[in-house]
Amino acid sequence: MNKKSNRVFIIDDEPAILRTLKMQLQRLGCLVETANSGIEAIQKLKRNSFDLVITDIKMPGISGEQVLECAKSSYESTIPVVGISGTPWLLSHSDFDAVLPKPFTKKDLELVLSKVLSQGASGSWAL
Ligand SMILES: [Mg+2]
């Protein structure tokens, strides 16, 4: 990863996952913002600028797919968005720039980060 701190926005309705992911990303030198719902995510996306969004797909109310749509239609449509889910079929036909099936390891996460942050939103790939 490059030297400057990447601003990463993570969204998940499960507090434990949000906590773990935040810790892992901070250890990798990222500046982390979190949201525990789709609605909070959309509000924060409108007010802040991020280098990367990592969102859970299945959430009550506004889903990760809707967060993706919002991120791609906002200020910076080139922002890479990574989808995470414990339900693999939700990841198989998606427009996310990368996907990570839960549970994933720290190594999986690092791999996705380096790929997505170096490629931007140009290429789509999965683990
Ligand atoms: Mg969820």
C-alpha cells in the first residue's frame, strides 16, 4: 500500500465485524470511518470523501447494493466499493469492484485492499 493514509469507510450492521475490520484496517495504516446501517452510510457518503468503501450487503433497511449505487452516483463515482457477505450468492452477480466472502482472513483483506487501491474502480475481480 502507498505511504499516504487511505480513508476507508466500512459499513456493517454487525458491531463485532465492524470492530474487527476497523482494528485490522487501522493496523494497516488506514484512517477508518464506520457506519452500522445503510442510512447512516449514505449520510456519511454525502458529507465525506473516502478512498475506499467496504460494505456488508445484507443489512436491514438500506442494503449494501443501495450503498454501492449511492457511492457510484455521488461526488466521486470512481471510488472503489468492496462488497462483503456471508451469503456467497449475493456476491456472485454484483457490480462491486471486489468482493470478500465472510469469514475472511487479514491476508484476504490486505490482498483486496492492495488490488483495489492500486487499480481504483477500473477493474472488477474477486478472490
Ligand atoms: Mg449484515
